[in-house]
Amino acid sequence: MKPFGNAALRAQMAMRVQAQPRRLFQGSQNISLLRGTIVLTREGERAAEEIKVGDSLITRTQGMAQVEDVRTRRAMLQAVCIAAGSLGDMRADSDLVVPWDQRILVRDWRAKAMFGQPQAVVPAYELVDGEFIRDLGLQMMDLTVLEFSRPHVIYAGGLELAAAAAPQQDLRPAA
């Protein structure tokens, strides 16, 4: 993976941050998943669009968390593609496309190198390196939006995705 030090790329992403809305649903505790993304639930792996209100998802923050609301949206959004395995061994089984502001829990050397912490919850666009994690530009996306009563980190598409800004004190230490 190329080091994240490209000043031009950082400047370009900073301009996009100012030009784009921060969240699809501002202020809510949600996770936006592309149709077909596999999510770990109490009953096993399920596609995002199959999840219903009241289903229990496996979380890093609480063990199980109940889905409070499920919405589907078709929206033109900035997208990021995360190549299979680019966030560590056994992370992301296949390429995963997420809205560019979807928050991801990073718990490897990248968290320490990029954010000075052993783990960090960051929007996908902060991980863009142009090779393994790429900005796809504006894409029409069919999304399943999962809403919770509080922030959580769930397991989806082989990654740990966060609803809103999951508080660092709620995260279990990295193994």
C-alpha cells in the first residue's frame, strides 16, 4: 500500500468534504450499506436488504444490537471502493463499495501511522490511497440504511463499519 502522504490527493479530498453533505441522514445513528453487502446477524450472514426492524446484528461495541429502523434509498453519492484484503488479512472478502462518508473502524498499522492511535473510526474517504482504496466519484447507489438507538460498530462486507461516530471508549481493545 502506498503511504498516505500525497498532499495533492489530501487537498482534493478536503475540497470534496466541503462540497458534499456529511451524512446521507444527518445526525442519526445509521450505517448505509450497498445492496448485497453481507452483514453478520444473530441468525448468520444476511444481505443488507434482507435485514428487518428488530433483527439483532453482531456488533463490536455491544455483542448484539437491535436494528431500530431500516430504510432503502437510491441516491447519487460519492463512493469509495475498498479492494479485498486491503485493510488487512481476512478483511473484506471481496471488493466493497461504500458511501464515501461511511465510517470504518481501522485497527492495524494504518490507524497508528495515519491517526496516531491503535484504532480509529474514520470515514472511508480518509483511507483513499488511489490504488487499493479508490474514490469512484459520484455513483448511483441502492442503499439499505440501518438505524440504531446509539452508535455501534457492525460487521459488514468483511469490515467493521461504524454508525455515526462510535465513541472510542466503547471499543474493545484490539487483539
